[in-house]
Amino acid sequence: MIAGFSITSLLLILLAGIGAGFVGYAVGASSLVSYPALLAFGIPPVLANASNTVGVVGTGIGGVMGARKELKGQAVRSITYVVIGAFGGVAGAFLLLKLDPSVFEFAAPVLILLSSLIIAINPRGRMQAKQAAADATAQLKHIEATEATEATEATEAAKRATTPTAPHRPPEQLVQPMSQDSWWVWLGVATVAIYSGYFGAGAGTLALAVLDAAKIGPFHKINALKTLIGTGANISASVVFIIQGAVDWPAAIMLCIGCFIGGYIAPSITRKIPANIMRAAAVIAGIILTIDLGLKTY
């Protein structure tokens, strides 16, 4: 036994973390796996949620490490989002700890149902489809422009034809300057950060929806930016939970390790699984969990 957990229990939490990291990368809902897993081992709701926040930091770190290419050239916006995420995470953590525990127990089923509905609506999939169409249009225009240039500049065309490193590529789409962001974008980002510190399930999808509505940039870039918001919020909230002694360390450590592994291995696996199947599984799990917690709470 380690701090009340058997070795088998800790290994099961590790496996739950791997599943949470995988689901977090695939559909943006780590907590739909990790939070109920901690509840299943008898950890009280508020303590389970705080420990879960510490655990899913692993998913965020893995995501940021994998998104360095997308974040290149966005230093100011990246730092700003991390800072907003950090302050929001602290606010959300204090709300969780200072409000009566019954408030969270009452709100948890509603929040889980909300995150399930967000996944079902699938704004991420719509954004990816819209981005793919935009990329295809830009590629077509670039090819047409290149062909027109080749028709009038035979010499340059010959040089390009003999150069192996000259594929047809559209210009890279850039993120708009922060000075062009509407005021409601910052309010939305701050709200997502507070929600991340308080509970967090589906927060990544909410952040994507805010950034996409603001037309800040192409999908792959705002997908990386939303990871920064959640990572900043989870790290700062974790610090608050640790200082307040609200973390079940054996569970949180095993969960964090599992989330990092799951987030790391997910890209190569998710390419082989239809996204609709993964999304449907997450939604069904969320609805079942909502009903189960609702019956126990209300």
C-alpha cells in the first residue's frame, strides 16, 4: 500500500491517465476520463477535481512541446495567453476551494453534460473542415498564379522545374496582430481560463470556439494557442491546490505520468481511428457520468 492505494490501484490510475491524455488530444476532454476515474477510487469530489487538475498538466505540457512549430513567431501572444491562463486558473482554483463543497458537487454533473454537448456539437471538427477548405482554395490560387507566371517567364520556369525543393505551396497564413482583437476575445479567453481552474472539462474546445469566432488565425495555429491557455490555467491552479493541501499526491502523480504518455502516443494512433467514433464514445461516457453523478447528488 502507498498512501492508502494498492499497487494495482495506482496502475489503474496510470492507465486512466493514458486514456485521458489520449482523449484530451483527440477530442479535447481529458477530464471526462480522469475525473470519474479518481471518483471511482473513493476520492471526494473536490479533492478529486484538484488532483485531476494537477494530473492533466501532463497533457498540456505534451501538447505545448508538440506545437512549437505552430507557435513560432507568436511569442507576445503566447506569453499573454499563458499569463491570462495563469490568473484565470488561480481564480478558478479559489472558487473551487472557497465555495461550499456542495456547490461543486451540484455543479459537476451540469458541467460534465455541458462539455459532452460541446463535443457533440463538434466546433473543432467544423473548424478543421473550414481550414481544410481554405487551404485547398489557397493552394489552387497559388498553383494558378504559378502557372500564369511560368507561361510568361519561360526561363524562370525552367529553373524552378529543375529545382527539387520547389513544390507548389501557398503562402503561410499568419495570426492577426493582437491590436486587432475585439474586447470580447479577451473576456472569452479569461472566462475559459477561470473555467479551466474550476473544472476544465471541454475547456480546450471552448477556447477554440472563442479564438475561431474572432478569426485570429488558421486552425492549426489557434489550436496551439488554446493549449497555452489551458496549460497556464492548470499549472497556476495546481500551485494553489498544492499550497492549500488539496492534492492526493499518489493519484495526481500517476495521473500526470499517464496523461503525458497518452498525449504523446495519441497522434500516431488517432490517424487510424475515425474521429466520429472517438467523439461518440466521449459523448456517451459524459452522458452516462452525468446521469450517475446526478442521481447521487440531486
